[in-house]
Amino acid sequence: MAEPTPELSVVVPMFDEEAVLPLFVERLRPVAETWGVPYEILCVDDGSRDATPVLLQRLRREWPEVRVLRLRANAGHQAAISAGLSRARGRWVVTIDADLQDPPEVIGTMLRVAREEGVDVVYGVREDRSSDSVFKRVTARAFYRSIRALSDVDAHVDAGDFRLMSRATVEAVCALPEQGRVLRLVVPALGFPSASVGYRRERRAAGESKYPLARMLRLSLDGVTGFSIVPLRLATWLGLLGGLGALAVLVYAVVAMLLGDTLPGWTSTVVIVAGVGAVQLLALGILGEYVGRTYTALQARPSYFVAHDSLEEVRAPVRPH
Ligand code: UDP
Ligand code: MG
């Protein structure tokens, strides 16, 4: 007989988390008992180099609901979550960090809200960022501000990757072939009905943050470039403007020469410089447009997501698996 499908999968990305893992388990286990549904804890070991894999194997023996997915090499937070999502079997899937910054107690609330309100996604929203450093708060603000300004994704300003998703949502996310998915933007972009649950972001329980500045920048760049070709468009417009400016200079130089108002050699120099500049800038703009198209095509994102077709029977937000 096939194994029963868990009602809830908890996806936990972990990279070198030996310090925090025992604390996480100690806190999660009693909470899991209160869910009252079959569940699986899918630990995604993101190529840890410390004792995390050993601890996970041990944990698996003493907690049957624990599943371990080990990635060969460190793929990064977002990729580790993606790997977990593609393997999770639950009808509901929640993603949570291993460092206890996202309180496991909230998972039960998310599940209840999803069922009561009949939504597909429940975002965990940080109500209080006082445990974050000033630097983190400022950069996070800048990140969400620029995303909201440059794209039309309506991402919640204080929602990270602590969220509950229905099976339909998880499948829609996994069907996107694009690289460098920033899940906190991709999920709202899918447009499933959603709700949110506030929580207090705690300090990391042990160990160190795996998000140095370089990784945060990477995430921001992936976020902006993944959802907006505005920066590229900017290059096109600058190219066009620069090109037109150069043309104007060229015309001026020729007119000035005809009026005999120049030093010998000046006109030819200016004509060459401005002419070459204009051609280059215009060509760059054109290139930019094609690069943008290639990029969008590579992302292969569907241009729409059907919510409902009356030809099919009206179905509840969550399809039973
Ligand atoms: N993580 C991961 N792979 C990485 C970096 C981080 O799986 O390359 C995990 C990490 O173990 C943790 C979560 O992603 O469970 C969030 O990372 P972290 O707490 O270091 O980030 P911060 O909270 O400082 O932004
Ligand atoms: Mg953390």
C-alpha cells in the first residue's frame, strides 16, 4: 500500500546549522504534535560542511516523520527551498528557516487561517523587526521599495520566506522554469488568494547568519531583474537620448563650419566623435531591447495564470490530492 499523503509538509532549508538544529528540533517537535494531521518534516541539507548531515541522519532514526534531502553542493537559500518544494508531498507546504527566527508555533495558525478563510497562501508577516540590525532593516526597506517601484508585483513589505502554500500553489511555483527565482516575489506574482499572519521575528537562536552582504545583494539583483526590465529600458532611453544629443552636436559642427566660425580640423574631429558616439549609443539601445526579449523568453514565464474556467466545475481553492 502506498504511504498516506501527509496533510502538511514542513520544508526547512539548512546550511551549516549544527549549532541550531538541536534547538530547532526541541522546539518544533511538541508543536508538531498539536497539528493533529499527518505531516512530514522535509529537511533540505544545502550541502552543509559541518555536522548537520550527521545530526539529520540521527534525527531521522528517532523521528519517523523527518525526511532528509541532501543537495550535493551549497545551492543557496532560495534554491534549497525550491528543491524542498519540488519534493514535498503535503497538501499544504510551509517553508521555515532552521534558526528559529520564524516561530514554529505560527505554523498551526497558518494552517487554521488557510482552511478557515479558504485561501491558497498564508504569508508570515514580521510585525516587529527590532531584533534585526539597523543595517538589515534599512537594506530590506530599500529592497522592497525598489521592487514595488520597478515592477507590478504586490509583495508584502515585511514578508520573507515563512509562508504556507497549497498544493496548487506549490505546483504552479515548481512549473516555472526560470533560474534565480526569488520566491517571496514569485509567489505573490502567481496571484493565488492569500491571507497573512503576523509574527515576531526573533533573533537567530544559535550559529551565524548565512546571508553575508554579497548574498543579500545577489537576492536584490535577482529580485529586481527577475521582475522588471525597467533598468534595461533605461539603457535604451539613455542610448536614444545620447544618440540624439550626439546628432545635434554633429549638425551644429557642420553648420558652424559652413559659417566659417571654426578652427581648422575641429569640425572633422567633432563629426567623427559625435557620429560614432550616436551610432554606438543607438546600437546599444537596440541591443538592450533584444537582450530584454531574449531574457523574458528564457524565463518562459506564462503570461497569465487561469484562476477559473466556468467550463470546468467550480472547485474549492485547494484541490484534494
Ligand atoms: N540557508 C541555506 N542555504 C544557504 C544559506 C542559508 O539553506 O546557502 C538556510 C539557513 O540554514 C537558514 C535559512 O536558509 O535556515 C536562512 O538563512 P539565515 O538565517 O542565515 O539568513 P538570515 O536570517 O540571516 O537572513
Ligand atoms: Mg536567519
